[in-house]
Amino acid sequence: AGIGKCVAMELARRNARTILACRSRERGQAAVQEIRAATGNPAVLLRLLDTGSLASVRAFAAAVLREEPRLDVLVNNAGVTGLPFAITSEGLEQTFATNYLGPFLLTNLLLG
């Protein structure tokens, strides 16, 4: 939703192979279908990713590096705000993990 979906739409309009990294399979698949229909680009894919989970970030990065011949653009857009204080299963504060640690780790893992 929001800025991330708009960016994905514009990339797909430019005929880019576009991977939507989403926490929710249902919302992500709906966005993929909408973007494909609006752009005519069949190369819009969904991959599940929760940047609040470093294990999820590592699994996502490993899959991208294994499956994609190259990565030209990375848009880190995940973010949460206003959540009640919570600790992730990895012992990290949820907002900090989702907004900062996860995207930082993802970027560094994809750099190779």
C-alpha cells in the first residue's frame, strides 16, 4: 500500500521485473494482481518478507540471490509506527527491528 505500491507500479510500467516483498500474502497478492492488470507486466512477483524478523530477512535475501541473476534497484520502504512496546522472538524491540535493523541487514546481504 502507499508509497511502496506506487513505486512498484512505476517500476512495472517501465517493464521492470518487480518483486513485492510483503508481510501479508493476501494483501501482497492483491497488489501484484492490481499492478499486473494496470501495467500489462507479467513479471511482477510476490515474495514474503517481514523486516521485523532477521530470520525472515536472511531467508528472503538468500532466495533473491539464488533466484535472480541481478538486482538493479532496491527500495526499502517497510515501516511501522505507533505500535505498543513489543520484543521480537529474536529479542529486539519491534519498531527498531522493522524500521532499521531489518532493512539495514537486507541491504547489506543483497550487496554480496
